[in-house]
Amino acid sequence: MTYLVEGIRKTKKISTKTIILISNNLTWSAATIVELYKRRWQIETFFKLIKQNLQIKNFLGVNENSNKSQIFIALITYFLIELIRRNISKVNHSFGHFVTIIRVCLLQYKVLQYVANDILIVVKKARVYDTKNLDTRQIKMNFNTS
């Protein structure tokens, strides 16, 4: 059995990283294959975003219909959250941070404009300890939220 394989070398304009794509379709041009790969990659990153932020890693049901329902519910949830994030939020939240804010405020009675615009996630920088002269007095557990 013989396979015909065409190698396509594509260099990104932003970096010097070279991506080599291999295809067995010799009739399409290299630009077409690169464009299909870009679109496929966008779909892959979209599903990764849904899996990470909407907890669809494990299916709850055991049959095909329940699994489809779970995927459709996750897609509807994604589109609703993205619609709120783009239209109501004046702050430029990433999707993951916005999902976290929605989760925290879901059981509280708050106006959507307040949740989308006034609640911010603040990430504190981790402390760096001197590992050579480590003393137990240097490490203190701080449960203060201020």
C-alpha cells in the first residue's frame, strides 16, 4: 500500500516558529490546507474553553440523548454568558474570569450590570521565601482577606 503525502511548511509572521502540516490531499493548494488547519484550531480552542469553564469533562448520562442534551445546555450557557459579557460588561473580562464572577454571584440577588461591571477579580502576587535560610518564623499563615 502506498500513500502520497505532501508536506507544507508555513511560517508565522509574528514569530519565527515553523509549523509543518502533512496532508495526503495533493489536489488542494497549500494555502487551502493552512486555512482549514486554522479553522480547525479555532474549533479545538472553542471546545477546550467550554470544557474548562463549563464543566463538561464528564457526561452525566449514559445514553446518547442525555449526552447531546448536556452539550447543548453547555453551548446555550456559553452563548448567553458571552452575550452578557460583550453587551452589558464595560470591563474587559476574559471569559474564564467572567464565568467565575457569575458563579460567585449566582446565588446572590445582585443586578446584572453590577455583577458585570463593578466586581473585579484581584489576583495577589505570591510571596517568595528565601529557601537557603528558611526559618519557621518566616512562614506565617495569613487568613486575613484584606
